[in-house]
Amino acid sequence: MLCALLVCVVSLQGQEALKPKDESEPNRFWQATLSGGNYRVALDRIVSVSRHKYALDGALIVDEVTVDTVGQALARFYFITPLTDAAADNAVSSLASHGRELIDRAAQRTGSGIQNMVVKKYPETSHAKSIEYRILSESELTALYTSISNAWESGKGRQFSAK
């Protein structure tokens, strides 16, 4: 299972992401439009915004932005990097590149977009009351974190979008 997850994850590496948009809105909401769906929160309902990295199963590095709100839902936005890419070993990087190509071709044939979906393994990664979005690049995650942080601090609405 972990191998399949790793192959799915590596497919995102090297893909050229479109530049995210971050625009002001005349309301007091922060909204994100992403490939996995939409998220909208009232700025006065946000309790904390954080960004952190962690290793998952010794094979992946997860870079995650978490938005905690008053209420019961916790939003997580994350970008995943295979540990092998972080280690930058040429032989492993070549294998990862080949895995990316295979997943990309399969996704194109089936039109599934599976390489962009959140990956969960029940019950280990099932989080009650958690909303999760997978971000396609580290730069998009950085832009998202900057957008929501600025909106929350200023109290002025923002519309963020990335695909």
C-alpha cells in the first residue's frame, strides 16, 4: 500500500503548476478554490493558522497548513514530497521520475485525476471532523499560507485559487 501511495505521490513532482491567484474580497471571508474542492471560512471564526512538516511512514515528507476554527471542522492543506526526492539520490530520482510518468499516463487515459486526490488509509488516516485538500506544489502551499495569514491578520476577505 505504501508503495502505491509513493508512486501516486511522485506523479505530482515535476508537474508545472499554474501560478495561484490571491485577490482581495469586499467581505470578511477567506475562500480557497482548489483542484480537490472549495473551502470558505469567516475570518472571525479562525482560531489559529499553522504550517509544519512531518515525516509519514518514513517515506514521505508532508508540508501542511492547518486552519483551526471555532466549531468542529479543522481544515488541512498539504503538499507531499517523497523522502527519496528530498534525499536527491540520482538513481532513486530516476525511478521516481519513471513512476510519475506512468501515473500521469494512466490518469490521462482514465481521466481520473487520481494523482491530485487526498490519500487516506482507513482507519489510520481517517480524521473525524477534518477537511483535507492536497496542494500540487510547495510554492502553492506557501502562497495559500500567506493568503490566509494576511486575511486573518487584516480582517479583510481574500479569494485564493490554485489548480
